[in-house]
Amino acid sequence: MTKKEEAKIILSEITKMFPDATIELNFQQKHELLIAIMLSAQTTDKAVNKITEKLFSDFRTLEDYSHASLPLLESYIKTIGLYRNKAKNLKKLATIIIDKYDGDVPDTQKNLEDLPGVGRKTANVFLAEYHKIPRIAVDTHVSRVSIRLGLAKKGDSPLQVEKKLMKIYDKSQWISLHHKFIFFGRYFCKARNPKCKECPLLNICKMPVI
């Protein structure tokens, strides 16, 4: 079986398992999506949704974040990892978007990645979710799944994994693939105690734990 054939089977089987996989972060406004993604770094989406319920209710505009004191912002997000650094980035990000982009979140990869706290993964997720621009955002789940299933190699950087997936799969599949791989990694092919014995891809997996 060729790598392309294996890749097709992998996506097909994961799609059967998680046909409705989608972003799990809650948001209503454009800037809220970017903020939620930024806050989710090294933190679960569930934990982020818990804090953004009140955060987004009390901070409705970018000006609210820009004018807020760091201690106040920290008090809203202190239950998630790296909250002090994230509070600083949140305040700076809001100020830059107001001053440089007239209050509208930029829509290019470069301009997004120039914002404090916004790396390639965050920019990719934002562009894919809000603008429906084909992107594969590689987080720990996507990376782990890709390596275990032989779509990438152990030790590959997130960018290397991203490029390999983009080469294997058609651009029209990128956004949905990202979500399905995340769900597969988050709920099934976990870092610890993966459900290998129940996995339909066991014969393809390069790193089974059985």
C-alpha cells in the first residue's frame, strides 16, 4: 500500500469516527476567536471556555482589553496556564490592533503572526475558522497522530508536520482534517492510554501501545 493510499484510509476512518469535528472554543465576535485561540495555548479548550464566558461578557471591545490593567486581566484568566504572560500579550495585542489596524483583526498570516502571543498555529486556526482559508494547524494532537500513523516522523517540528500533511492531502481537505485529527488525538489516540485495541487504524499505526 502506498503512503497516499494509507493517508486516504486514515482520513476516511477518522472521519467515520468524528464526522462532525469542529472547533470547540466559544466566541461570537471576530476578535474573540483570536483571543480564545491565543489563550488555548498549552491549555484545554474546556478550561478556556470556562474563563471566556465571563471575560467576553465583561470585555466587549478591544478597547476594554487595551485600557484594562494587567492585574485585572490576570484575575479573569488566572486558572489557565501561563496566565501572566497571556494577560500581557492580550493587552498588547488589543492595543496594536486598534492602533495599527483600526480595530479590525488583520487577515494575513504575516500580520497575524506579528501580534503578541500569536504564532503560526494560532494564525492558521484563525484564518481557517474565520476566513475559511485552507490551513492545517498543527497542535500536540495533530502532531502525535501524524507521527503515530506514519504521516510524519518522530522529532518533526510542527512546521515539518504541517508541510507533510499539506503535501499528502488535497487543499480542500485541510480545514476539516485539522479538526478530525484533533478530535482523534484528544478523545481516542491520546498521549497516555490510547485506545489501540479498538482502533480501526491499528494495522497502519507505527507506534501501537498494546
